[in-house]
Amino acid sequence: MVEKVIIIGSGPAGYTAAIYAYRDGLDPLLIKGFEAGGQLMLTSAVENFPGFSSILGPDLMEKLYQHAKGLGCRMIDGNVSKVDFSVYPYKLFVDQEQYETYSVVIATGASAKWLGLPNEKRLMGKGVSGCAVCDGFFFKNKDVIVVGGGDSAMEDASYLANMVKSVTVVHRRDSFKASKIMQEKVLNDKRIRVLWNSEVVDILGDTKVSGASVKDLKTGSISKIPVEGVFIAIGHKPNTDVFRGQIDIDKDGYINTNGFTKTSKEGVFCAGDVQDRVYKQAVIAAGWGCMAAMEARKFLAEKKII
Ligand code: NDP
């Protein structure tokens, strides 16, 4: 059997694509992937997804899953290990199983990079966050650290400075990687201090974050900084390794598109963080999922497959 559309990924983009594709009569098959539910599974309260004044990230993903499943979308728990877009219908492999499809929506998302400290994982959602826009609100009048020296760290620091008590940017070098204009915004903001040549070596706290141990890389001395929030902004890695050589992917791993979900391969569309290096928001990923499903439908109709 050749599928009309296979959707890869089960974050907001993937489930939204599935809901639209199903309602459009495409009988989509969704392959959930290793990190089923995507980045929201690592988030605590989500207060910026329209329609929900406050909902836990995993609960929101369960609702999206139930919506797609309730309609009748078929789903597979596995991970796509290989694709072949050089033949048509396209071939996808999930473990040993092979699938054929006339169109594909790639919604495999991106994974935030983390420092890799044991307490970082333990205190995730309890003061450790990878998204200032999502979680900043919970740190009103509290002291926080932002780790990183790129545009994300600058944007997070500037955003947080408007609501928290103090922001300390901890960066491992003596200059920022960020664009000049975003650096200047941070450096000229009296509410933000920068610790240069410094590294967070531990995050402190039992049930929630109470501080961070920061190492001065020049002297080797370690000091404890009392903070209630640690925002990690050291970049994201799009989950695109399996598509390398099959579609155009930029040097950072993001999929190159024509701006409207079309990849370099006809009939292969993408949605969500896998192609979004700027916004990285669940509601936007969901919107991309809708667009990709509509584009897939248009493509299948033009090909006279539906
Ligand atoms: P970047 O890769 O640009 O920057 C990552 C930063 O984190 C670097 O300063 C890096 O240090 C630091 N870092 C990486 N790993 C570690 C580690 N293990 N420990 C400590 N520090 C670490 O990622 P961004 O997310 O900032 O940006 C990604 C892309 O998205 C960029 O192209 C950026 O321009 C874009 N972007 C644009 C925005 C906008 O235009 N509004 C907003 C946000 C992002 P070092 O400098 O030493 O390498």
C-alpha cells in the first residue's frame, strides 16, 4: 500500500498536520519518533498557547494526541531510521519496516542543547528552562541567570530584564557571538550584568533551583550565585540527520524551504522548529503543521493522486 501522506514527528506541528490531513481525507500515517510529544514534554506550565490559560506541557501534548487519534489518524510509535527520496513513491524505513508514500511532512522538531549537568535535568521545569518567552513569567521579581552568548541568550536576557529582579548572563568567552545590535541592547541595559569567561558548573537546589555554581575560567575559582531561575540559551539542534543528502539542509541543520513549507524535494514538506530558527513557539509550529498539510493536499491533487 502506498500512503498519501506520512507525517514524521509528534510535536504540535506533526499533530496539527495530522488533524488537517485527516479532515482533508488524506488518511495520514503519523510516525511519532523517539521523543514523542517533542519539546513540550520537558516543559511545566504552558500559559501562551491560545485557548489554555494554563496547562502542563505534557497535558497539552496529550490533548493534541487525543484530538488526532480521536479523529482516526493512524500512528506508529517508532522512529524513522532512513528515507529514500530518490525514488517515487518515496520510501521511509521505521526499524526494519518499509513504508511508501506519495508525500511527506517532516515535523521532527529541534532539540534544545543543554549543558549536560546532572542537576540541570533533575531541576528541569523547577527553575531550569530552555525558553524565556514560555517561562519568564514565573520568575517575576526573582534573580535569574541566562547561559550563552548568541542571539538567543541576548534575546532571552533582554526579555527577562523587563520582568525579573535581576539578570546575570554567564558566557564562556570574553566576547559575545550575537549580532552587534543585540549585544549592545544587553550591554547597555543596566538591569543585566555579564560574567565573562565563566561557566555554570552546577545548578543548586533540592526541589527547585536556589542557585548556581559559576566557575571563573581564568582563575579557576568557583562562586555560588543565589538565583531561582537558570535559562539555558546555548542553541538548538534540528532533528534532521536522517534527511541529510535527501533534501537541502543548511549548515546548522535547519531545512531550507521556499518559505511556505516546501523543501527542495517535490512532495516533501516540513513544518515547525525543524525549519524555524527564530520563533520556536508551539503555536507557530502548529500553524506550520496546518500549512504543510494544506500544501501536501494541493500537491496530491495536482498530481491527480486524490
Ligand atoms: P548560537 O549557536 O548562535 O549561540 C550559542 C551560544 O551558546 C554561543 O555563544 C556559544 O558560545 C554558547 N554555547 C554553546 N555551547 C555551550 C556550552 N556547552 N556551554 C556554554 N556555552 C555554550 O545559538 P543561538 O540559539 O543563540 O542562535 C541560533 C541561530 O538563531 C543564530 O543564527 C541566531 O542568529 C538566530 N537567532 C536569531 C534571533 C533573532 O534574530 N531575533 C533570535 C535567536 C536566534 P561561543 O560563543 O563560545 O561559541
